[in-house]
Amino acid sequence: MNSEQRKKSLFFDRLAEEWAGHGYDADEVHRVIELIERSGIQPGWRILEPGCGPGLITPLIAERVGFDGYVLALDISPVMVKHCRKRTDELRQVQVELGAIEDLEGHRGKFDLVFCFNSFPHFCDRDRALQVAAECLPLRGKLVIAHSNSRQRVNEIHMRAGEPVKRDVLPEPRALRRLVESHGFKVLELHDGHDSFFLSAKKR
Ligand SMILES: C[S@@+](CC[C@H](N)C(=O)[O-])C[C@H]1O[C@@H](n2cnc3c(N)ncnc32)[C@H](O)[C@@H]1O
């Protein structure tokens, strides 16, 4: 981990207990489930979930892939990892690891889906993160970047949340499409909605 990632790791460590305790509010839960549905997760899929946080959605995606599937949940914050492990304790298809997406190695073509849920803007090196995502997927493997708030709301929250994340902006749709496509993906769907954001792409 580099020094910027370490600062973010400490920042998210401090938030982890609170997030693990209360989860999403009732309204957001509906949007979270809708976004998961929209991702088209199938039984048996292998999913990489970078920025899993305290594991609020990890059990939901693990349920969908079932015991024949696999979820590798990854986070740079040790306290988030601790909570995510606790939440997925009985799900043998889930593995939770401490680490940055940018540093992930040895998973070439191994996943069906890289699922960045409420996490993409926080990756310090987005080019590297997308390069890793592309490496981890086979041809036609899927990338999803999803947020359970509007892009404007996400960016407002980050700007006010504190120094380590105040520049963690979700790019405007055209710029994000260009960025994703520059790493060998074809964007299939891009919805910049009033209360959620959803991009799906396939590796070509
Ligand atoms: C806003 S939280 C979202 C957590 C979870 N996905 C959710 O929706 O509840 C973002 C998470 O991304 C993690 N994170 C930030 N940069 C990361 C990176 N480069 N690699 C992996 N995880 C990262 C943070 O530690 C934090 O737990």
C-alpha cells in the first residue's frame, strides 16, 4: 500500500464500526437490491468485490452465486475486513482479504464479474484498478461500477467527508466511459440517475 492508500485505510477504519452497526437505510436498501439485480449475477459466478467495506452487500452477492460460486471481497481497511469476515463467516464461497485492487496479482481471467459497489471513486490509481479488473476477467467478462446514490450526491458526500476522500470524485459519464473503454472494455449500460448510478461493461 502507498501512503495515500494508508491515509484512506485509516480514514475508513474510523468509519467501519458505525457502518457495520447500522447498514443502509430502508430507502437505500431498495436501490442496493435493484442495482445488484441489474448486474445480472448468476449462480456459480466468480466475483471480485474491491472495496467491500464492512460487507453490507457481500452476503447478498454470495447468496446469488451460491456455494458453487466464489466471491473475493477486498478492502484496504483492516477494520472493514474484520467486519466483512464476521458478516460472511458462514458463507464458504466468500474469501475476504486485506489489500488494494491496484495491487492484486495472480488472478488472470479468474472472475466473471468485477463488482465495484460504492467504491470506484476511492481507488487511488483508477487506471491501474481498471487494468487489474481487465486482467482478472476473461473475454466478455463483466465490470460493474454502481452507486446507491446519484453521482452528484456521491461527490458532495466525498467532498465534505474529510481530507483523505475529498477528491474522490465519480467522473461525469462521458469521461468515465472513455476511461473504462481505454482499458479494453465496451460499455453496455450507463445510467446516471437521480438516486443511483450504474455502469456495466464487458471485456472485449
Ligand atoms: C464507501 S465504502 C463502500 C463499502 C461497500 N462497498 C458498501 O457499499 O457498503 C468504500 C470502501 O472502499 C475501500 N477502498 C478504498 N480504496 C480501495 C482500494 N484501492 N482497494 C480496495 N478497497 C479500497 C475503503 O476502505 C472502503 O471500505
